[in-house]
Amino acid sequence: MTDHVAVAETEINASRDEVWDALTDPEQIEKYMFGSRVETDWKQGSHITWKGEYEGKSYEDRGKIIEIEPPSRLKLTHFSPMSGKDDLPENHHTLLYELEGDDGRTTLRLSQGNNASPEEAEHSRTNWQQMLSGLKEVVEGGSG
């Protein structure tokens, strides 16, 4: 099976530390990730869950933190029971967040691997691009 990768990217007018905080602070995540409440201790090997409501249905997505290198790299797995697929390793996506930059500008790149088809990858890319736009707004807009 060919791995179809979804890639989303944005430039944020903030330091890598500020963007990293937005990626790992549950209160900020809830603002840009469609209301998801994230639970984890942000340690390599730890479990992570995203809980919320989507289109009127409650969900609890889950994954595991594979790598964490503040403030430049975060790699984790992600599985959503709402996908209708069985909870098997081949149905888990791998998410890689990479942060680069300095002088108050950060490029945030998100890659999602293990998509079943080019169409699934494109659908994921669209969703992640929307999420990154929200993250950019939260970081650049401050806490207001």
C-alpha cells in the first residue's frame, strides 16, 4: 500500500516557543481544534486523547506520543473511532508537527501519514489547513 501523506503549512508571526505553547496547551488547543479537549502529559510514549463533539456527536480520539522535542518537533499517532474503521495499527494516522524559524516568525508544517487514498489525504489536508489557520489566529491574536 502506498502511503498518501497530507501536508498543511502556515507561517505565524510569533516565536517557536509561543507556537509550541499553542500546540501543547489544552486551553489554547480547544480554541483552534474544533473544541477538542486534549489530555496528556506530553511525554514520549504517553497516551493522548482528544474529546469533544463533532456535528452533534461526541467523540474520543486517541493516540500516542512517539517523539517530543520542544520547541521544534512533535510526532504522534491518531485514531478516530468516528472513521468507522477498526482500531488497528494500520488505521492509525501518524502526525508530525515541525516548527522552524526565528526572529518572531515560525513556519509550522504538519504532515499526516498513513492515509488510505489520495482523496483521504486531500480531505485531511483541508481539515489540517483549517486547524492551522485557527492556531495562527489564536497565537497572533493573543489571549483576547
